[in-house]
Amino acid sequence: MNIASIILQVITGLGLILLVLLHAGKGGGMSDMFGGGGGLSSGTASERKLDRVTVVMAVVFGLNSLFLAYQSAKGKL
């Protein structure tokens, strides 16, 4: 169970890095490099879906972090 949690933590951490980099910031961001271009693409369904996926990934990362900290405090990690 602990190895699976650690693997999940690494995967969600890398996924969060990728998802945050794909978000368009005030100046455009990296999402413009992958076909996001133009001012007409802000607020589209794909941006909202990207937001939702990022939030879900962040929640999973946070809950898994708490679980790993609890296991470590108990000395089971």
C-alpha cells in the first residue's frame, strides 16, 4: 500500500506540473504553443475541463500527501 501511495504521489506531482504549465496565464502561457493561440480561445470548454482536471489532481495530491505523512508519523513508511 505504501509503495502504491508513493508511486501515486510521484505521478500526481508530475501531472500537476504539466497541467499548470498548460494553463494560459495573463501573457498566454505554454498552452499557446500547443494550438491554444488567439484571444478567442479564453474561457472555452477545453479550458474549463483543464481547470477541473487540475483541481481534481491537486485534491488527490493533497489527500495522498496527508496519508503519507500519517503513515510516516506512525512509523509504517
